[in-house]
Amino acid sequence: MTNPRPLENVSVLDFTRVLSGPYCTVLMADLGADVIKVESGEGDDYRHVGPFVEGESALFDALNRGKRSIALDLRTPSAIAAVRRLARRADVLVENFRPGVMDRLGLGWETLSASNPRLVYVSISGFGHTGPNIQTPAYDVIIQALSGIMHVTGDPAGPPTMVGEAIGDVAAGLFAAWGTAVALFDRERTGLGRHVDLAMFDALLAFMPTLAARHLLAGEEPTRVGNRHPLSAPFGVYRAGDGHFAVAVLNDRLFARFSEVIERPEMASEQRFSSDSLRFQNESALADAIEGWAAQRTAAQAVTALSSAGVPAATIASLTQAWQSQQAEERGLWSVVGHETRGELRVPEQPVHFSGAPRGVRSRAPRLDEHKQDILGEDGAELQDDE
């Protein structure tokens, strides 16, 4: 039997733009929430950032699927009054303005929760609502630079390197969605909403648990290790005759198998390779042995030999290969939405499977202000000032 999606009948007012906030709310839209995207007259910044397909931003399409749009000028009393009316019946409000902006508009947590005590109010910002960096502008590259992740990413002989995705924004959006779900669960017990304060900086630090353990508990200063694991070996990316492949050996049993496959069985009994920590200390010798064996093979042949022996290994897939893989398709990691002029569009899907709940079944990203009349009609009031 198919059940409703987990967040059906949850109403979300979405004041976010660009990436971190829209990623949070699109995860909720995927699960059935009614996400009302409140935009300015110019629309979300991502409407104007490419790549463009037939004049529409692919970034905006991907991050705002399944939402409804209303454009309001929050500088006007009538718009503020309309938001307050919408907030009285909303379950969740999500915003990613700088701290203090919503308060100055008269739409802060204390104001809105006074008229709707059940409201879960989620604030996403670069550095949160406390601390010395409250008003510091924050984009993903800034957060990557300040969080330490850039310092540990890249080749040891090269410069600090950005991760190949806006990981600070994504981590913030993910933790904000998690925080929203926790606050909604708590509301079922207490009857009261909460203010959820989520900083990109905090989220990205929390997204690095192994690095946190090494610094906070072991007193280490992690540095860049390139394509090698910072603690284990052989664990990383190695060169084959036609490219590269990844391998992961984390215990003595796997290392014995691995040694057999690369035709160096004696290594399993050598003292310098007798534990994971010793193998890490002697990683350069292991790398020479691995790449000497793999040089006579393609990456695919090396992976086949290792995998056949039960050693975790993989070729290096492109994004196109990953998205077009049978695994991605059968796991439902993308779904199809209809579009009036562009036909069927493939959009990403949130990754969690809930028993009995359908995936997909969503609408395309909204045109700017597309749903204003519907949204205001549901509220039973026109765009006018409160009396």
C-alpha cells in the first residue's frame, strides 16, 4: 500500500535564495511539503545564473522543483502584512538573509512566533546569530577557506584547493533540513515551535568528523595528502596503464588478498606492512608496488582483478557516467517533471527511500510570481494592509 509522502500537509514559507536555503527547502518539497517560495520582483539570484536552457536557469530548475512562487516587495507594508498572514498558518519558515534583516522587516522569530507559537523558524547564515562574524558576507568559497577544508584539500606540493562542489552551501542546507525535521518532531511533543539557527561555517566543520577527531582528540594538524588517505594505506587513487583507479584496504585480511592480486604475496608477512599504521608510514613503497603492477593493465582490468578477490576498488567515473549509471537509475536518484514548452525534464531527487512513499510526483520549478493569486486566495485575503 502506498502512503502519503512524509511531509505532505506541511506548509513551508521559503524566503531563501541561491543554494543553501533552496537546497534545504527542496528536500522538503521532494517529500511532499507545500513550499511557498517568496521572492523579490527580480526573483532568486539563481534565476539569473547559468547554464541556461531555453532561457531558464538549470541551477534554479534543479533547486526549486516542486515549489510555488509568489513575488512580494518586502519594503511595502502590504507585503509585510501578507507575509504575517501566511505565517500564521505556516508550519515552517526558512530564511537565509544576514542576521537582523528579518527582524528589521518585522518578520523575525519573536514577532511571528507570538502569533503562531507552533511555527518552526529556520535561519541559515554564514556564521550564525552569535559570534564576532555575524555580519561577515559569506559565500561557499569563503566558508571553505575559513573552515579548514580547503587547507586539507589538494596535492601536498600544490596550493589549497576548493572541493569540486559548493560543499559549504550543501552541508548547511542538509543540516537545516535535518534541524527542521527535528524541530517538527519536537513540536508534536510540546506543541511549540523553535528557532533553528544554522551557520554554514558550523555545518562545514561538522561535515568533517574524521578531521575533527584528529584535531580535537589527537591534537594533530591535518595537512593536504592529495589522492591518498590521511591515515590508512593502501587507500586512495593509483595510476594504471591508461588512467587511474581507486582502492581501499583497511585491514590485514584485505591486505593479504590485495598482496596476492598484485603478485607480491610476500608483502603480507613483512614487518613494515604488518599493521594499518605501518602501511601508512610506508605508503610510498606500497604505491610503487601497486603502480608497477597496474602499469601493465588498464584501470578497468586492475579493478576487475581486485574486485574479483573481494578488494574494494573502482574506476574513476565522470559525473555523466555516474548520473547515467544503472545504479543511479534504479535507485531513483533523478525523476521526470513535465514542462509546458520544454517537454519532460530530468531533475535530481532527494536520496532517502521511505517505505510506501512514492518518489517523484512533483512539478517543475515555478515561474516568478506564478502562484500569487492561488497563495493569497488560500489565505482568504488580497494584498492589502492589515487594519
